[in-house]
Amino acid sequence: MSLYFRNFPIYRIEWVTSAFLIGTALASLTVVPWFLWTHWDVSLGWGFVWALFTFYYFATGFGITLGYHRLFSHLSFKAGWPVKLFTLLFGAASFENSALDWSADHRIHHKHVDEDEDPYDISKGFFYAHIGWLLFRLKPKPPVTNVKDLEADPLVMWQHRHVQTIAVIVGFVIPTLLGCAYGHLVTGTPGETALACFLIVGLLRTVVVQQGTFCINSLCHMIGRRPYSTRHSARDSGVVALLTFGEGYHNYHHEFQHDYRNGVKPWQYDPTKWIIWTLSKVGLADDLRTVPDTRILAAEVKERSKVLASDTDRLVARLDGRTRELKARTIEAVRAIADDLARRSEALKEAAAQKAEVGRETLDEVRALFREAAAHLDHLRGAENPAVA
Ligand SMILES: [Zn+2]
Ligand SMILES: [Zn+2]
């Protein structure tokens, strides 16, 4: 046996979780394609199977993003029992443990992001943040002390006590029975339709939704921009938002975790936000928490001024003495803009404290400054590399 395997911390492996995660993933890559290949031309009601898959994909996905994440972990809105019950049932069916355990881990993630205590710390690498933290525990789990509010909720505690049973019944038994009933009543293929639903709505859907959630902990801390803060690794990415029901605007989320929106701009893809908003319009949710536009803009402006100053320092350090002299006015101009933005960010913060709105003019001025600074930086970059310019 190699030294590597002798040193491998076998006692730290989470056997049941690992067997489940690896087993379902392997079965989705082997048994599911085999079934599709051998049954694609059998009239077992494929339209029904894929419709049920779609419903389950969104119901269990929103169970996590809308329920576990924005409602239970962050209390970003209030919801009546129908929304709580729905997200607890379908959240359980995504096989990501109870809302209570999930929220406890997630609150620690926000408090200690990128530090050793962060349960899915990205500084330990993509694999660890994505799934490794579930396969083996590097250290014993700390006692759960940060979810007292949820422990007082009888519905949350009921789900916590019976989560595995609920997961199996809602995630596998019900779709299989529905498939059996449909096959029996419509296509005359109860066995085959039941098996199709078990494999596609139960198994494949579980794996797809889990991988989507895992991407929030891995890709959302690796891919994209950081317009609101570079103090942590969380990033904004529209592409990742597509895979995660709108959770891809993670830089914003880490900066303003109690906002019910993750994609805060009107054009950003955040279906979880759209559903919460719709629920509030039909009386199923209220007290939607939002951060005022002025405060959001203050964060953006402050971050831009910081990045601008450090980019300029970096570029100027690389210029030779003569070029530095020639470009002195540009360097001065870009530094002045960085200072101006820093001042504006303070003024915006002040305005936010007094609940003032951001005027159109302020927005236009700030955007013009962003553009001007970018042009100056391009100019300096050209000077840094004259052969290319
Ligand atoms: Zn995060
Ligand atoms: Zn969060």
C-alpha cells in the first residue's frame, strides 16, 4: 500500500453520505442512460415522466434556494405555513439534510467565509467546497448553537426529526407511485412507467439538484465578478445563476445576506426572487427585506474606488521612469477619480442612513466616472506594453 493510502484519514470518511452521493451519481451516469437507451421507443408515457421531472426539479430546487436558504437560513422574508411546509417537504426530497442542519452550516459559512471554520471553505479547493466537505470531515462538527430561532418552529423541528423518511417518501416513493398509477390508467405499462419515474424523477433529479446546490459553494466562490466587495471570495455570475435558480449573484448575497434578492438588478436571472415576490402578492409571504438602492450604490462605488487605486498602483509600478513622467497627468487624473469615488461612497452611505433616494443625476455622474477611469486605465495599460499598443 502506498504511503498516501496509509496516511489517508479513513476514520474521517462519512460512509453513509459518501455511499449515497457517489452511488446516486454513478447510477445516474450508468443505469439511467441504459434505461433511456432500452426504453426510448416504449410508449410508457414519456411526456408524463418528463413533466413530473420538471415539476420535481423546480420544486426541490426552490425547496433549497427559497426555503432552506433565503427563508430559514437568512430570514429574508416571512412566510405562512403553506410555503414553509412545501419547502420543508421538497427541500427534504433534495437529500441535503434537514433545514435546521443546513441553516446551521450556512450561517457559519457566512460568518466565517474563507476561514478554517467555514464548513465549505473555498480556500481548501474546488473539490472540497463542492462535495469533499460532505464526504469526509476534517474535524468534528461544532455544537449547533446558531439556530435557536428555528428550533422554536414546530414545523422545522418536525422535518428535522423525520427528514430521512420524508426525503424517501416525497423524493422516491410518491413519483414512483404516480408513475405506476399513470401507467396503469393511461398507457397500460404500470411497471415500466413506475421504473422510469423512479430513475428519472427520483434518482436523476436528486443528483442534478444536488450538483446545482453544490455549485453555490464551489463555483459561486470562483467564477465571476466582485462588484460589491473583494473582502471575500464570493462572486457574481449570470451563468452560475442559471444552474442555481438565481443564486449565482453571490458577491451581492455575501455583502447583503438578508436581502431576499440575490440578483438585485432587474435584468438578472433570479427566479427564486420572482417567486418570493409573487408569493407576497398573493398573501403567502410578507416582510420582504431589501437593502436600499443608495446603500447598494455606496458599496459599488467604494469597491470601484478601491480597485481603481490598487490597479493604478500596480500599473504605475511597472512603468519605467520616462513613461511614468509622460503619463503623469493620466495617473493623477485616475487617482483623483478614485478619491472622488471614495468621497461619494461616504456621502451615499450618509444619504442611505437618512433614507434618501439616489437621484438619476447621481447615477449618471457615477457611471460617467466609472467610464472615464476605465479609459484612463486602458491608456496606462497601453503605455505599459507599447509594442502591443
Ligand atoms: Zn457563499
Ligand atoms: Zn447565504
